[in-house]
Amino acid sequence: MSGPFSLSIVIPAYNEEEIIVSSVQQTMDAVQAAVADFEIIIVDDCSRDSTKALIEANLDKWPSTRLVCNAQNGGFGAAVWTGLQAATKEFVLCVPVDSPMDAETLAPFIAAAPTTDVISSYRVKRVGYTNRMRFNSWAYHKLIGWVFGLKLKDYNWIHLYRRAIFDKVHYQSRGIFMMAEVLVEANKHGYRIAEIPVGQKQRMTGIATSAKLSTILFVLEEMYAYLKRKKA
């Protein structure tokens, strides 16, 4: 199979030394088999472990792959922004380090991309979530839908963007709210948004950010800041 378009893969990474090499390799294998014209951009968000060194040690093994480094840790949204600025292909797919692409996951993105502008995938099942994490996620999605009137199944999973939308769609959030902000702005500008189901893999290391009170508070802070900007 060869995708009928070019594709940039953006992989934000922060302190992921335990899985970075295997994750990038898995995504690389899936993309190489599906898309002829692609690039992979790994954004190191000022990791404090050996993530950057491991990436540098493997770059020669990964064709069409670049490492871009943030000067200071800016958060998930900042890392994605850095990747978007570096991307050169028609579409951009943002891939979490802890949920790398495989052929089955990538295929529906490839199939749906030519007829839409944004693909917002939703998790069929939230793997490894505690009851508190499930409640946090449910409450957050209900809040987004109520505040912004955008009825999607999931706002914070793997997204694919037609890169040209960012000529009009701009975001300022630097945490995970940036994903919802992009969807809200894309919808306001009339861009086509499609939804596809995607499986979620079990996280092998670390703690999911949705379990942290600091993350929840930061999301609410960024949501409020976004609403305040729009009213100004």
C-alpha cells in the first residue's frame, strides 16, 4: 500500500528513555509500509534523561527522520507546535510515544485523509485507566462539548491534520488542551472533521498525565485563558 499523499509524523518526547527507540521503530515500520513520501520529526521537549542521546544514536538507522529540540520544556502543546513548524508534508500525524503506530492503527487514517481536513480519533477502550481517570476523562469531554458545542467522542487522542489548516488555525495552549483548542478553531473555520475509532495500547512505563491533579488544573486554566482571549 502507498498513501496517495505525503505525511509528516510528529512524535513529542519528554523523558521517554525506556520506550523511545522501540516506539519510533514501530511507527517507522508502519509508515514505511503505507506511505511512500513521509518524514518523521521527533521533538525532544528538553528531556532530563537519556531520551535525546538515544534518538541521536539511532538517527542513522531511521530514514527520513529528524530530531528537533526545544530549548526548554514547554509541554505537550509546545512540542507539537515545534513539530508543526518543522513539518513539510501535506498531512501531519501526531503520534504519542506510548502509543506508536502499527499497520492496523494507521490504515483508517490513510483511508480517511484525502476527503477531510482533520481526523480526530477516539479510543474504543481506555486501557489501563483507573476509575478516577475514567471519571476525569468523562467530565472533561462533557465540559468541552458543553462549553464549545463541539460534539466529538474524544478530543485528546491521536489527530491527523491537513497542514494547510494552520494558515488559519492558531493555538496558544501548551498543555493537552491544545488538542481541543485546535479542533474548536478548525470547526469555527469550517474545516471538515472526521472521527475514526482507534485502539489504545497499555502504557508500559510512567504515569498517565490524566491521573495528576496538576494536569487537570492546568487544563482548566488553559481552557479559561482560551475563553478569555476569545471574549477580548
